[in-house]
Amino acid sequence: MTRRIFEDAIDAAIADAMASDERVVLFGLDVPMLRAGLYARFGEGRVLGAPISEGAYLTAAVGAAMAGLRPVVEIMMVDFMGVALDALLNHAAKLEGFTHGRWRCPLVVRTACGAGYGDGGQHGQTLWGLLAGIPGLTVVAPSTPDDAYGLMASALAHDGPVVLLEHKLLTKNWLEFVGSGGRAGLSFDVPADGHEGEVSGRPVPFGKAVVRRRGDDVTLVSLGVGVHRALAAAELLAAEGISAEVLDLRSVLPLDEGAVLASVRRTGRLLVVDEDYRRFGLSGELAAVVAEHGVAARFARVCTDDTIPFARHLEAAALPSVARVVTEVRRLVDARAPAKRSATAPSAVETAH
Amino acid sequence: MTRPDREALYRSMRRILTFEEAVRALWQEGRISGEMHLCRGEEALAAGVMAHHREGDAVSCDHRPHGQFVARGVPLVDVLAELLGDERGLCAGRGGHMHLFSRRHLIATTGIVGAPAPLGAGFALALKRLQPAAVAFAYGGDGAANQGLFLETLNLASVWRLPLLLVCKDNGWGVTTWSRDVTAGDQVTRARAFGLVAERVDGMDPIAVWHATERLLAHVRAGRGPALLHARCTRLDGHFLGDRMVRAARDLEEGAEMGRNVVENATARHGGRMRDRLRALARMGKSVVRLKRGLGKKNDPTLQPAGTLGLSDDARGRIDAAVDAEVRAAVAAVAKEAA
């Protein structure tokens, strides 16, 4: 066990793979400075700085992976995937299907995501639902340094394309880089257990959720920073006599349907805590999984509804928060309350009966 | 031939500078959240180009938009309130520093590098049909010039003969990357290859920028197609305020911490070939030296002889005082709003 901060755990997994496999290369915009340690250790040739040409270098990574390299590519923020999405949507994700598995593309995309530091709607999205909507990709979003190492290790060993999203509230350097900028006096709601922790160095299998807290009355399903919000909410709810189970998905795609179903069958209530957009994404998918398996459950979701506003108080209200989770759980467990759609705005926050 | 209004150019540069120093203070106090890309080093360029803006023209800005917004005449108090996330801001506090929009002034911003060019081409397309005398200005940096969106726009704007002036603000850097390390060819040659009229100008000299812009706009306004102005400028605060590379270059302690990490890794076992490692170290060292060289007064266009525009001390003092009062009033109004 080594104590590491979140991004160092990811770097360590990359370093381990680069040390043991010459085919692993790292490239992307600003990588020589962002990953100065890896650049210094593996040098030019293995670590390449790229121009701001995400469409070209991400698609080139697909080609390189097809021709024998195992590239790790950085897209600085997942929001910028917009200019490069074709590489994943039409190339990386489809190769295995087109060739009936005869040709695969061992590509890892590392990208920062998430809001909570007041940077506006083009720099704070999570977009894992959008990416996981593309068959052929693996999409993971760790919530702890141990999982960050483990999922990156699995990604590096995998023969298909994987996107690993690291939340900026969990990564000290990103938050310093784009949030505080060396200023004192700003506060960010950083989950301590996600930001730094023990790293076992073991790979974490894809599609395997983990129960972070046992409970009987309601299942909270989340990932990334949302897991920590759900855990904090579960703690508050316990004081009210509500026992909440917290399931950390870790992988969006493949989705651990079995773990979700097993928990929801027991609790009869499912609340999805998802920082990604509410519509047409992960939360709706989880509702579909439950419905498809004939599990009768009360369902609600706490997500991001709309373009993330810049002003910090508006941003805080727009993101899944402990308060929003607590309110929704109270509604779910209150048998008298009529079944309803999840509250979409924090203005709907009210005291339970 | 028309002549530049030297006092107006000086006033424009001064308004941008003073406005941004006020923004810096508010950001430093923690009253503005997120990233803050000041355009310190672009004042002469912003003033010289925007002096040619006419009512009805459109402006498409990148993540470093303050110079264009101030020169365009968007009320300072509206922009400041927006930066503070105030309900009374330009976008009701929803957009923020990288997402400033004023429909009334037909000026917009995007934080996606390279995107201002095609957005500007779209502005130009609309203007061509709806307001034939007007043109669109689209800004981007040397980093953006390698974005597919930008390169495709060179072609698109050319074949559609769009009334578009692309302005490449070349400060030498794309975030932490020295642009020349990742750029093949040069912007002017590239643009000419696509059939644009293009000029290279010293962006530190407002008069030179003014004349170059006038020549290019004569072509664009005549409906003969798009043009590109390539202007060298500087980046006095790094990529954004609090840029860690700038802090490391200025502060020995911070630099030493980064240096230790690099040295530890450079000497770690199971790494790359020694030659490759040394090359990486050399390049990193060079970056820090270049960055350091780019900071400081000698790179500040507002402190260069050209930046005084040949005005007397008296004339400049009068303008400075008026601008200071304007910005102070805007800050006071916003501070009151936010309180």
C-alpha cells in the first residue's frame, strides 16, 4: 500500500505499464508539462507533446493502436472531446464490430471532467453518459485513488478503447491549475477520501461496481464525486433512521447491472446520483435496467439538468449536492408521497415531514 | 489615405489595461472564480484592430476576450458584473469570463480553442446576406491555428468569399507548449495558400496594427474575400492568472519543487533511453527560460515607445485620469451590486 493523491495514482499506473511495455506511449496537448515526471523518466519518443489538434491526434492514436502501439492520449478536458469525437464514435469504437473482433484498438483516453470550481459550462461537463452511449467503448470514472490506479491499470491491459475520466475536484493539480491558481481563501467541496488515499496497486476489473456502504431502505447509485456526496447524504439519513446503501459503479460501460439489481431488489428504492445530464443518459439507463428485469422499485434521480452556470452559487445549486440527495431520499422512503419525477431544481429543496 | 486617431488608440489601450488590472485584483481576492486569461500583452493589437470596427460588424472572440469587449464598447460594468457571477452581468452571471456574449453588440466568446474562426465565418455568412456592408472579425491564438476547425475555416471562408478578418494573436504559446515546437509552416503562408490576403505585423505597435488592418479590411469590405492578420504579441501573465509555470519561473521555491519531481523521475530506473531523457530535460529547461524571457516590462506594449503614440505627457495624463475614473466607477458600481 502506498499513499497517493488521485492523479499520481493514475500516473503510477501509466509509469508501471510504460516501464514494462515499450509499446505504451503517451501523448496530448501540454503532456510534457502536465506529466513532467513521465516526460523526464521516459523521455522524448515515448512522451510526446501535441499541438491543439485533438481531432487529428486522437484519430492518429486510433491508427497507432491499430498498427501496434498502445497509446495513452490526453484530452485536457472532456468538454474538448467535442472537436475530436469522431475518433471514438466512428473509428475506435467500431473497429471490433466491423472486423468481428479480428482487429482491435488498444487505446486509452485520459481526460479531466467535472464542475464545482466555477469555470462555466464549457469546462465542467462530465459527459460519461454521452460516451457510454457508443457501443464498443469502455468508459470508467473512478472515485478513489485506489480505483484510479486500478482502472487505469485495467485500461492499459485492455485491447479495446477505454476512456478514463478523472474528476477535477478529486485531482489536486487540476483544481490548483484551473480553480485556485495559487489563490488563498477560495473553498472547494473536495471529498477527502477521493482526493488522497491508499493505493494497493491491484487492477480493478471493468463492469464491477462496489458497495461503499451497506443499507436496507434505499439504493444510491453513483460514480466519481457523486459517490462522496451520496456517502455524506447516507450519513445524515442514518441519523433519521433511514438506511441507505451506496453503490459506486466505477464503470459506466460496461454497466454492472447485476450489482444494481441485487441491491434494488432488496431495498425497493433506487436513487441515481449522476453529475452528468439528466436526460437520455446514465440515470435513465439505470431506470430501464430495473424495469427490464421486472423489479418493482421507486425511482428518482439527482443529476445536472441544464448548462452549468458560471456563478458559483448557481453552479452549486445545479450540481448533485448532499442536500438534494437527502431531499430525494426522504421523498422516496415517504410512502405517503405520490410517485413523482425527480426534483429538477434545488429550489424544490424543502424540509421533509 | 486616412490616418489613425492617436488619442483614441491610446485611450483604447489604456482602457483595456486599466480594466484588466481591476479584474486581476478582483480575481486575486477570490471574488472571480475559475480560470482568468488576461490579455495583458495584446493591448496594442486589440486597440489597433478594433479601431476599424463599424456598427453592424460582428466579433468572434476566444478565451482571452476582454480586449475586444472593452474596445467594442460593451459597458465595463456589465462585463465586470458578469465576471463576478452577478445576476446583473452581461449574461446574468451564467456565462462567465470565457463565455461572454452581447447580442446587442454582436460579439461572442467561446472557450473552445479554434472555434471562434468558424463561428466568425458564420457571422460573416449572415452579414453577407443580411448586411452587405458589414464584416466579421474572428480572433484566435497561434495555438488555435493548428486546430482543424481553424484550418478548415481558411478554406471555407475562401471558397465562399466571406467578409471575414481572421486575427491571429501570436504570443508564442499554446497553454504551456512553445508553439513553434508543434507548428509546421507559418500562419501567413498557410493563409495565402488558401487564397486569403494575409499580412504579418508587429502587434506591439498600435499604429502598425492599425495600418495593416486598414489594408486588409479594404479588401474584405470590398467583397473580395477573407483576410488574415498575423500579429506578434506577448503573454505577460502566462496562460492564465496563477499559471504555475510562471510562478515557478518567478519563485525559486515553487520552481525547486517541480524540479525535484523532474530530477527524481529523470534518474528513475526502468525508464526511457538516456538520450531521450536528456532531450526531454533540455526541452523543459528551454521552456522555462523562454517563459521567463517573455515576462517583464520589456514585453509590455503599454510601456513601449510605440505605446505612447507620440502623445505629450499632458495628453496622456489627461486620458489616463479619465480612464482611471471610468474603471473605478465601474468597479464601485459592481462592488455595490455584489454586496
